Amino acid sequence: MKKVLAFPHLGDYKHPIKKLLQDLTHLEVLDTPPITKKTIALGSKNAPDSVCVPFKYNLGNFIEALELGANVLFQAGGGCRYRYYAEVQETILRDLGYDFTFIQIIGRDHLRFKELYHIFKNLNPKLTKRTFIKALLFAFFYITYLDKLDEIIRHRVGFEIEENAFLKLKNNFIKECSKSKNIFTLTKIYYKYKKKSKKVKIKKPKNCLKVGFIGELYTAMESFANYELEKKLAKYHIEIKRFTNLSYLLWKKALFLPFMKRKVKKYCKYTLGADGLDNVYRVLWLKKHGYDGIIHTKPTGCTPEIGALPIIMKVAKEEKMPILFFSFDEQSGIEGINTRLEAFYDLLTLKKEEEYESLFRN
């Protein structure tokens, strides 16, 4: 039987992940349909009620992929309850009658390259260690450059003169990167688009509103899961700072975590699981760097973020940082989200004006 690979969606990371799987296996990698209400409906129908929402999105992704002919499914794992997704999802899908191979990439919360090599060697017997390392390095740089370009765009997209100029630029960047054959060419593409991004015409005031985007990793990185909050913020002409990305989760976090622990030891004696402690630290960072407000997102029932919320609220209150909390599930209403976001924008605008008037009087 012909092997067809599939994996869950995670924002624009689907592009470097797809290329990595193609380079390692030389097999067909399915273009799973974009996440829609159908995706979450399928996941919710077949998942336990108490499970967190990202589980349901992933499960819906898998069901749609299997219906389109996929027969080898990939799941990551690690962090929080995410480490148990693979086993539970595999059981549910087999109970539904699907025939497939299920592969978990990250076991025991750590990515072990030797185990990873053997996983792909089983799928592609001709795979050499040199090709394996080369493909991983390419994916490393692809993800890094994608995150770097995203960071530049978040600082500027809310002030673009031509609508969707940055979206078009990013889509072209991804197309070129996905066709690239080596890291040297990939690097040239990144610097070309970095230069282009600085040339996109914007109208950005010096004293613009700045908002930090923190919270659970899936609702931070998957725009459908957070109801495209970043796009909504940009329409209010706000500069955005988002901390969580794949670069951070895969290699930066381990290096940065001891530093964050020292900075928040007043509030956290222990790590809180997933990105809970990280988000406590981020409140302090955003205050120090002059941000006007914070938006915190999480799926309903996310245990690490539930534990972090009282601490985050305490820190935000002490630092006098306005913060808006969103807890998403499959029944979240777009109108309620828009109303709360608009009220938060009005609050930040009023606070900014009062601070400016006070400064002017002094």
C-alpha cells in the first residue's frame, strides 16, 4: 500500500513541517484541509468532553486527513497533557474503524535525535545520517527565518497603507522557501524578504499602542483557534509582541528558562507546566519595555494556564498593566470576542491619552 503522511495544523508551520517530511521520507505528504468549523465539530464529537480544545482540533485534523487517504499520522507530544495526545487519539481513531500507522515524534518530553532517525529510517530505508542531519538543519533555519520575519511583520502590519501588503509578502516568502534546496539559498531568501518588509509603506505614529500576546502555545500559534486575534489587533493599529513560536519551544525555551525562574522567584517557587511560568515572566517584561496592555489566551480547561492565572493577575495588578483574558472552546462566539476586544482597545486608548496629558502638564 502506498504510504501517505499527514500531521495536525499549526499555523504557517505546516509549510516547513511538510518540507521536512518530504525530504526525509520521499513519500507523499497530504495537504490537510485548512481548519474550519467542521474540523472542530469532528474533533468535539469524537473526543472526551473534558479534554482540552487543541486535542479536539488535532483529532479533527486527523479524521479529515484519513478521509482524504492518509495512512501514516504524525503527532509531537511533551509539555503538559499534550504528552498523552498520541495514545488517546490513536485509540479513538482505531475505534472509529480507521487503519493507519501512528507515530509520536517527541516521547518523554524530549526530542531524541537517535530515536527520530530510526523513525524516519523505517519509512525511508535509503535515508542516510547525512541526509537526515541536512534536512533537520534546513527545517531549523526555515522555522527560524519564518519566526524572525513574523516578528518584523507584527511590529508593522497594523500600520500598512496597502491592505494585506504584509500578508502577500509573507506568502511569497513561504513559496520561495518551500522550493529552496539548501540553507544558503534559504538564507538569501530570508534577507531578501527582510529587506522587502522594511520597504512596505506604513504610517506608524511614534506613540502607538503596543500590546503583548501571551498564553497557551496552541491558541497563540494557531490563528483559527484564537479567532485571528492578531489580525483583529492589527486593524486597531496596534503594535503586537508575541513570544511563543516554534523556535522558542524547540530550542530557545530550555536556554532561557533558568533566567525566567530567577526573575519570577518572588511569585513562583516551582515551574507551572507548559508555558505557565513563562507567561508570568512576560508580564514583567512587557511592563519594563513600555507596553500598554496584555492579551492572554488559553483553551478552556488548560491546567497549566489555570494554575498561572491568579499569579498573572497579581503581577499585572501590581504593575498596573491592563490585561484581557480569553478562554476558548468549540462554542466560543465571535461577537462576544469582538465586543470585549473593542472595549479593551477603548480602555487602552483612554489610558494612553491620560498618561500623555499628565506628561504634558508636568
